[in-house]
Amino acid sequence: MGFDAPRKSGACSGFAFWRGEAGFPPLADPLQAEILSNPPRRRPKLPPQLITAEADFPQAGSACGKSGLVLKLTQWYHGANMLNITKIEVGAFDTNCYVAWTKALDALIIDPGADAEAISKIISHCRLTVRAYLITHGHMDHISALAPLWAQIKAPVAMHGSDAKWAFGQANQMPPYFSVPHRPENIDRILKGGEKWKEEDFNYEVIDTPGHSPGSVCFYFPDENILFSGDTLFQDSVGRTDLPGGDMRQLTNSLQILAALPPQTKVYPGHGPETTIACEIDSNPFLKIR
Ligand SMILES: [Zn+2]
Ligand SMILES: [Zn+2]
């Protein structure tokens, strides 16, 4: 698969890959291509009750000195437990890796896609105890730092069985940006969707959302009303369905499941900015497909 190098200049340059924009393979799904050719109308503002704060992590920023990149970190706080969500944009496709942590400093790492060193600096800088790795789907840009992190910081790995089958195989690479991801020694929690986990102060559910990949899932935290949507749902868009195992009809069904969540649910996607279910119902063209 030949295409030009992604440019890191724009905030959403890696996002362009998932939208099939210039320099990347065009979208092979005609419906997706048509919808994305008509940009959505102006978006409503996010509801004001959500607190947003820029983080100050000098150590984490300097952790990326090797590649000359300073990672962008942003933090939010949610709910009575002040669940802290730190977003780190990692790798050639600007994948959003999230570290969610509680007042008691228990942490979950969602989609460690690249830059293991930077992620581990955040964990040590904040003195966090990692309780699990949550994988929204198997694409290499979401799992490439999993094995190197797991080698340093042991915690259960949760991943859908349909993606665990191929995620560490030869097909899941995109040279020169990503080689085949290493498999951690154990994948302790093979997901099917529907699982509910309560561990430490975390309470979350696995929602089965195939379409972008066969084993795509979203992680929903009902107490805080937040959703990690992976590449199933982006602000105003969705993950491409023309990669192996993708299915636009399945994705459309999955989006309808997400649309039934409380409207104020804050959505943290796998690429691009955060949003809410209400905003997406209002302006995401893919949620209007029936
Ligand atoms: Zn993906
Ligand atoms: Zn992705």
C-alpha cells in the first residue's frame, strides 16, 4: 500500500488517514466517501458543565525527545470521584491514547498505540497503579505500545476475541510507520461485548460495536457518563470501513446503539477531538443513516 508520508503539521494530520484524505488511500466505500464529501454544518458548542483543563506534565513532554516530538496532553475531570482523563496523541496517525485515573491513583490505559516511553513516564510521574489495558480494537495504531508497556507494567489486557485473532499477525502493519505489533504474554480478558467490570473505583461496561473492525468495542463508564469510542465514532465522522473485516452496515447498527446512550455522554474518540452523544446525533451524518 503506497502513499505519501503523513504530515504532523496539522492537529488532525493523522486523522486524514481515517478519512481517506489527500496523501492517503482513498475510501473504497462509496457511501462513506459520499458522506464525507459533504462537510457537516456548523456544530453546537459542548455543554458547559464539562470541565476542561490543560495539563502540565513537563516530564511527559520531554519523554518524546527521541523522536523530536512533544506530545500534546490534555486533561479532564469527571464526576464525584474526579475521574481524571489524560489524552496523549501518539504515533504517525495521531492516535488518542487515554489514561483514566482516580483519586486513589488507580489507572486504566486505553489504546496504547505508540510512544510507550511517554505513556510510562506519565504513569510513573503521577505514581499511578495500572489496573488494566483496555483495547478498543486491534489496528496497529492502537496497540503498538501495548507489549512494551506490559513488559514494564503488568496488568490485565482486555480486547475483543475477533480482533485478538489477527491483531498481532503479519497483516496488521503499515510500513514504514508501524511494524507488526508484539503480542503481550497474556491477553487475560478476551471480550465478547456486554461485560461489566467493577475494579477499584472504576465501573465500566463493554459495548460491542463491530463495523470499523470485526472486534471493535466501546468502553462506557455510566457513573461519569463517558465513552471511549475507539474508531467507531469520531466527531462528525466514523472510522473507515474499507480495511479488512470492516462492514459499513454493521457500523451503522453499532452507531444506533451508541446513539441510545444518554445525550450528555462525553465521547473520547480514537482520533480527533472529543464530543458528546448529543452533538453527534445533531450533526454527524453517519448517525442519520437508518
Ligand atoms: Zn482503527
Ligand atoms: Zn485508529
